[in-house]
Amino acid sequence: KGSVKTLSNHELIGAGVEALISNALLLYLKPGIDVISDAGGLHRFMNWKRAIFTDNGGFQAIREEFSPVFSKKGITFSSPFDSSRHLITPEKIIGIQEVLRSDVALALDDCPSYGTGYNRAEDSVKRTTQWAKRSLEVKSREGQLLFCIAHGGVFHELRIRSAEELAELNFDGYAIGGLSIGEPKKVMMEMIEISIKAIPREKPRYLMGVGSPVEVLDAIARGVDIFDSAFPTRNARHNAVYTEKGKYNIAKAKNLMLFEALEEGCSCYACKHYTRAYISHLMRVYEALGMRLVTLHNIHFMERLMRNAREAIVTGEFDEFREMFKNSFLS
């Protein structure tokens, strides 16, 4: 929707955030692309000077409450704001994202839900490839990268087929979609490995919707470069604090007597200026400041994790770093 819940741009920059993702479909519905166009694009509308990815919104449109109907043309769905019906096509979503002027746009995809049978998963692969081709045909904005999204459900053959077909189309980057939606972690990692093998090594590889610290590191080990997820912010609003020694529930009563930082050694604003006791109190009485502080800490934690992972890759010590982190986090 054009923001990170509870935080300002200044706080995000202070935490080391280099890029944000916004939902192009939701922005098209509210406030409308005319408003953002008049503002000079999404960067100016948000006053965010760093990178912006825009998702195509297809993942949201398939939810039952959106009453989606699929066709060769696109996806017809109901607006979550006023229940009005809309048709989103590959061409239309590219046009929307070009008006938004994001740095990276995502081609429209057909994302089947977990538990989908083979035939439905195969249809989604065919449709996603067709839509990817149509997206490339209408792309016109120079300087805006265009990524496609590979699918295939939990079927090895379909995952390979989708990634190989899309790899032939020479997109700027390749995303892996339709994972972390209910399947066992082992299955998710298998699907990542299968898809990665077919994606060109020289292109960015983007795993959508995965944000758990351990799953992020395990995906990096399999060749993933980019992630997006509401994981650190959504969990913060539900009392979860992430540290290198694992996660804990800040709202539990025992924290009311702990006059220490959320995480020992953390340099985030919340840890430098407030105690567990105070933040626990805020969360227990549903004060917005509590959610802001825990969100800020969790984002700072994830940025630190990614920074340390990059450094470990450069020094050739990533496997050791991953193992040490997992031993500490899961202990």
C-alpha cells in the first residue's frame, strides 16, 4: 500500500533498508494511479529515494474473498475496498507499474494455492508463460527492470518446465512464486532447488514471500539472491521479537521485570533507548509505540542478518555462518 506498517522512511533508512516492495494492484485501487502519476511516480509519492519493487497483485487477487475468475485474458476479481469488479491483464498491470515508475516490476502470474492438483498447476504454468510473453511485448519504460515469476506447485516436472520456459524469454530477473503457502519446509526447499537450476546464473533470483530467518539462509544456500516478506513486521505486531538466540513473546509477564534491551548487543533505536519491561508493558496495553519499536527491532535484525550473510559469502564462510546462526537461533 506504499508503506511499511508503523514505520517512517527515516526509521527504515536508519535500520539499513535499501529497497521496499509495494503492491501495484492495491495502489491502482487506492489511491488510484492518477494520484500517483500526478505526484511524479511512487518514489515521489512516498518520498522514498531508494529502490522500489512493485508486485503485480496476482497473489492477492486469487484469495477467496476477491472472488477471482481466471481466463486467458487475465484475472477478474472483486476490490477489497468496495467489492467493485475489475479485470487485470498482463498488459494492464505492466501499464500500471510503468506509471508507478518502480525500479523493478513483476509480470502477471497465475499463482495456484497449496494443495492444487496437477491439472490446475499445469494450467497455471501455461498461463504464466503466456502472460510473461505478453508482458514483454508491451514493456516500454526504459530503466525499469521486469521480472517474471516461475510456478509449478509442488510438482517437480512443472517447476522445471515453468523455469525453463521463462528462462528462454530473457527477463531482467526471475522470481520463484507459489511457495511458503502451507507446504512443508522440505518440499519448499526441493521446489527452490529445482527451479534455481533452470534460472540463468547471471540473472537475479528472487524468492517471493519467504522471510523466516532460517528459511532465508537455507534459500541463500540454494542460490536465492532476493527476498520479500511481511514476516518481520507482521510478527512484530503479534508480539514476536527476533534475536540471534531465537524469538520470544515480548507480551509475556516475565518481561515486565527485565530492565534490559530487547536483544543484547543490538544497536537499533529500540534496544538503545528502551527496556524489555517498558516495551512489554506497551504491547500488553496495545499501545502503538510498542508495535513500532518491536517492528523497528525486527527489521534491524533482518537487515543485520542479510548484511552478515553477504559478508560471509564474500569471505567464503557462508556455510559456517549459516550453521552457527541456526545452532544459536534454534537452540
